Amino acid sequence: MVDITPSYPKGSNKGRIHLGLYDADFAYDAKLGEDTSLFVSGRRSYFDLFANKIMKELDSDERDSSKKTTFTHC
């Protein structure tokens, strides 16, 4: 069983930043007024950056077309 309870903005004017080996993310909770607050967050994975470099290296042997590799990213 999984319990998913949302966390609502509290207007704490606190934030966090995470820089990891595979991804980065941030979150900030801002108080805008007496009864108004805003929560902003974002996340970025580095997978596509690594995948493109790996694919270029794998495809560097242009003489042999059977070694052609494809990468589809959604």
C-alpha cells in the first residue's frame, strides 16, 4: 500500500538545491502575501547529455554501417 499525501506551500521562504551525479533539482517555497504562497521546483536529468556523447563515439566508425546505433529519446 502506498500513501500519497500532497504537501502544500507553507510560505516558509526556504529552498533547497541538489546537484547529484545523475541529476539536479531545486525547490523553493515563497510567501507572496498574507494568505498566498508559491512553491516552485525543477529537475534535470543528465542522461541525454551522456547518451548523445556515447552514441557519437559508438558511431565514429563510419566505414562499417552495420555498427550504426540509434537512440530515441522521448
